Amino acid sequence: MRPFDYQRAERLTHAAQLTADADTLALAGGTNLIDLMKLQVETPQTLVDIGRLSLGEIADEGAGKARGLRIGALATNTATAAHPRVRADYPVLARGILAGATQQLRNKATTGGNLCQRTRCYYFTNIDQPCNKREPGSGCGAIKGIARIHAVLGTSPHCIATYPGDMAVAMAALDATVEIASENSSRSVPVRGFHRLPGDTPERDNVLEPGEIITAVTLPAPVGGIHLYRKVRERSSYAFALCSVAAVIALEDNRFTRADLAFGGLAHKPWHDPRIADLLIGNEPSLALFDKAADLLLEDAQGYGENDFKIPLARRTLAAVLCEATGVEP
């Protein structure tokens, strides 16, 4: 780890001022950032500790039937997954969080930090290997190298890394909103648009600009239905998804009335394709319909040798989740 300056922000505006410098990074739980600093993948000149800011509250947002839930950026993953309203009204989020990492990491990891975590690509975390995300213009070693955990959707010639988290996949299914503040302004971004595809700038993981801090994530009013989170991985504990599906499904008279799905382990961001809901809603569940949904999901999928298996795996995982939600025999 390289030497760095450490500062502690006492106010949100102060944190925003300090992090406007490109060589300065915000520190919350540190479960990803500190590891990357040890590997010299991240080499900030200054760390700004935002842990004392009042951003850890989980509270109702709105009133009555429109009552959503606001989760502070410094709320830990453990606190979020265990919160009574999350468990009762947004169980897909609790299940997604509990599918990721270990209890010790969830006790430290925060909502904002989880959204901002970086890829676990072997080439990104090894400074002796080429990686356009770490060093733009150096090349992508994974494209012709070790690509087993890498993306099959939304890739570019510059990067095929995947977003590794689970929490954001569940939030994408719930259509959550990310609240962002800078020194003089604030804005809200749908979580489905918060992370970026690699394109020509794979070094940019999300839409945050220098000097912007995530302050909270807001969940819309609960919609009921069946909430499922299925994660397929190499081993049953503490492994990143090869493919995951977060689903919020509702049926009436044996026809879909809601079908909000998001996918992890397949792309540089949690993947949400609104065409799948358009296809399913109004129709009776069937294996043939589920196969058409997978056709939409995977129509532009591209494997890179070692990860070719992810394409049929995603098809099977989607079908399994829809069968479980609707009672259709697989």
C-alpha cells in the first residue's frame, strides 16, 4: 500500500469539497477500497473518511400507500437486510444482500460503498496485467485470457468485466433511486441507470462525478407479489455470481400482472431489460413463454471462450426462477 493522507469529514459539504480532487477517494466501510489499495490498484493521495456523517438512517419515505423506504448511504448491509420493513415489504433485497459476502463483511459494508464497489476481474486486480479499466489504453487481458466470471452482455472491445454485487441487482428489480449530493446541489438517479456499460470508457463504473457523494437509496412503495433472488455460483458461500436473478412477480387469474427482473453476473452493471416485462405481462405462464423471455434477454449475448457456458446458464436460471414464482413444472 502506498502512503496517503487521511482526513475525516464532519459535514457532507466538506466531504464533497475534498472528494472533488481526482486523487481523493471517500472511505466508508472500506471492504473493497482497502483491498484495492493493498494491491496498488487504487492509489489515492488522500482518503476522506465519511463514516461520521449522518447518513446511516433507514426510515419511511412518504405516507400511506405511497410509503416507500429511504436507506442511508452509510447503513450497513447487515442493518438493511435485518430491517423489519425490508424483510416484510422488500424481501428480494434482504435475500440479495444475504447472498453476498460473509457476515463480517456485511457488518462493515455500506449501501453507498456496495453500489460503488469495483469489479473482481483478475486482470483489474493484478497491476502486472493489461486492463483498460485500471490503465486506459493498456488493453483487456480477459478477452483472450481467463474469462470464466466475465460478462456476456453489454461488453465492448475494451472491457468484459462484470459488476460483482448482489444488493444492486435486487434494487434494480425494485426500481430504486439513488440520491446523490455535491457541494452545492443534489440529484436523483434511477439505480437502473447508475452503473455504466464499459463502452470506450471502462474506467468509469458509474455516473458519479468528482465531488459527488451518495447520500441514500430510496425504495418505492411496496408492490407485494412474489420476491425471489437466485444466485448461481461456484460454491455455496462467499462467491460472486456466475448468474443471478432478482424477481418481483405478481399473477392474477393466472396471468402476469408484474414481472420486474434484474440479472447479475452477466454484465458490467446489474442488467435490466424492460422488454421482458412487456412480453410476460398479460400472458399465462408457460415454459414456451419463459423461453421467449430468455431469447430476448440473450439475443445479443457473446461469450469469450471460458464463459460461453453463462449463456445457457442464464437461460436455465431465468426459467427456474419463473417456474418457482408461477408454479409451472420445469
